[in-house]
Amino acid sequence: MLSGKTILIGITGGIAAYKICELIRMFKRQNANVRIICTPNAMNFVTKLTLQNLSQNEVGIEEFVIPDFKPEHISYADEADIMLIAPATANTIGKIANGICDNLLTSVVCAFKKNILIAPAMNFNMWQNDIIQENISKLKQFGYEIIEPEAGFLACGTEGIGRLCTLDKIFDRTVEILNSKKKLAGKKIVITAGGTIENIDPVRYISNYSSGKMGIALADMAFNQGAEVVLISTVDVQRVYKVVNVKSAIDMKKSVEAEFDNADCVIMAAAVADYRVKNIANQKMKKTSADEITLELVKNPDILQEISARKTTQKVIGFCAESENLIQNAKEKIQKKGCDYLIANDISRSDIGFSSDYNEVVILDKNGIVKKLERENKREIAKQIFEVIYGQEKNSSVNRELCSAKSC
Ligand code: CTP
């Protein structure tokens, strides 16, 4: 399953380090080349000899040993197809989140350009600590994938969240990434995300509750599947692919148009304001003696409708946020907008949609419902959306039948 792949495992100084011995065997059984780097503290929990025997490779610990005149942190980073850090202690997580490179492991992380999976393990109170959680959020923002710790009995004798996730989970995710075909290689995919911000004056604005999570999940998935990605976002995110930060619908329209001609696919996941303020005040508006004031609004351009009208080879995908009559409104909206697919979600539910990490959507084309995607995390929903757009279009009649049978 993993022939020809090199997996680099970084082990840090936590009690769960002993479990990684079995993980190495799991990868070796699938013919992977496994390389190991340990922090000096990891050596309190496992021995170099054990790891060397299991991986059948030299184990890296010291940073300034340069056997063949090639800096080790560069050669480890060049050679591996994926890196996983397990267990990842609060200390190493903090260093990576802040760009500190004070040992071989953290230096390799800094030089590593492919996928990095991080499986934290620590005491319950440490995991709950706001600073640790902030570091975790920061790592996610920068594109590191966190395999969350699980709840259960901890080595320190307490119960709670902090235990290293199961080895099967780490193994499955690593194999999934390594074997995922770059289905979108060679395609340029443009995705919008977040709610637009329409200024009233220098300190006030009109916006909406969109978190941008769905659009960002789509962009991450497209990038993982090999696409050239342009994310046009009102939410400030750092990624290795191109991110264009915008605020208003007018800004977003300009950025979408600039990327449109050579795009293969444009996905309008952003919640674009339908109206903007007619006269944006240059100075802060002062309170007056009047009990009521009127804000005059003018219509924003409909970006989705405009690009759908001028598309040639591009696939154009819209989203449809509805708080009632989801399917009926979605069917009318796709006809009006003229896009290839419309992804409809019900924003009246608090367990999916706007600021949730989960979503449940119905995908429609101009002939009606193509597929219903049951409640799942947004990463999984993103994966399935691309399967419909690029992979399973020929099966759409089957899905349509399934959908009408379930009257979704
Ligand atoms: N959209 C757009 N430009 C706008 C408004 C919406 O490109 N000015 C896009 C959104 O990005 C989304 C789709 O159109 O992909 C549908 O957005 P939605 O808010 O559901 O529909 P609206 O057209 O705004 O209609 P309504 O608010 O009446 O439901």
C-alpha cells in the first residue's frame, strides 16, 4: 500500500511515545520507508535502539551532525512524502506555532513543504489551556492538520480529553493523504469565502454571520487534490496557496473577474451582501438629535449571475443559503443565476451551516436535485462536492433517483 513512500515521524517527549513503536511497524508492514526524528526529551520514553530496529533507519536527534555535508533538516524535509508528529507535546506545538527551530525536529518542520499531520497528547488541563488552544488554531490556520486527542483515561491518572488518538486513525489518515490521487492536478480553481463587508463610515459596516469555513474547506481540499487554488476571502487566513483578501462585494467582484478567464472552476461560497451603502461617509457619522435616521442602500452586482452569463469552458458553482423552503428556493435560484451547480444549505439550523464546522447540503443542477450530502464535517462535504463536480457527473441520474426516492 505504501511502497515507494517515505514517512517521516517526529516523536516528542510524552508518555504516548511508546505507542509509536507499533505505528512504525504498521507502516513498515505496508512497505513504507520510515524515518524517525526525536526531540531530546523523547529519549526519556523510548530508546534510539528500539526505533532504529523498527524503522531500519538511523534515528535523528542531534541537529548539528552533518554526515554527508548536507544539512540534516533539509535532507529529511526533501526526502519524505509526508511528516507526522506523534505524540506532539504542548511544548513542541508551541514552538512550531511560533516558528522556533531549536532542535532537529522543529527545524525540519520549518523546512517541510508537504503535508504535516500533528497528533497532540497531553494532560487534560494542558489541552484545555487557552494558550495551547490558540497555538492549535494558529497551526490549523497555517495548514497543519491536527488529529485531535481523544477522551479517556490519561497516563497521569485523570480522565478527560488529551489521550493520543488511536493509531488506526493516524495510520488511515496518512495512507489516505499519500494515496489520494491528485484528481484536480492541472486545474485552476477559484473559491470565494466569508461574508462581504459593506462600509457605512470609517468605523461601521454592514455584514453577515458567514464564517467562511465552507469556502476555506473547499479551497484546502482543492489544494490537497493538486489544484492551483485562488481563495478570495473576507476572512483573514494564511495558506501556502494564493489568498486574496477582500472586503466589499465590489472588491470581490474585481478579484473574481481578474482570475476568471483562465479558471477551470469558480465556486461562489461567499455570502455576498445584496446591497451596499449608497454614500459611504468619509468621517465617523456623529449622533444627531434625530430619533431615526435612514441609510440609503443600492444594489450590489450579482457576481454569480454575471460570471455565469459570460462563462465559456468554466464550471460555475453557487451556494444558496435559505432559512425556509430550501429546495423550492434553490430550484428557482439556479434558473435565475444560470450556474452549473447550486449547493443549497438550510441556515435556520444551528447544528450546520454558517459558523458551524458541519454542514448538510443538497446539490442541484438545472434539472433538479443531483445529490444530498448528509450532515458531515465541512472537509468531508468539500470532498464530496468535488466528487460531484468532477468525478461522478455520469452517475447523477442514479443519485437523482435515490434523492427522489428519499424525497430529499
Ligand atoms: N451572490 C453573488 N452576488 C451577490 C449575491 C449573491 O455572487 N450580490 C452569490 C453567492 O455567493 C451565492 C449565491 O449567489 O453563491 C446565492 O446567494 P444567496 O445569498 O443565497 O442568494 P441571493 O442571490 O443573495 O438571493 P436572496 O438573498 O434573495 O436569497
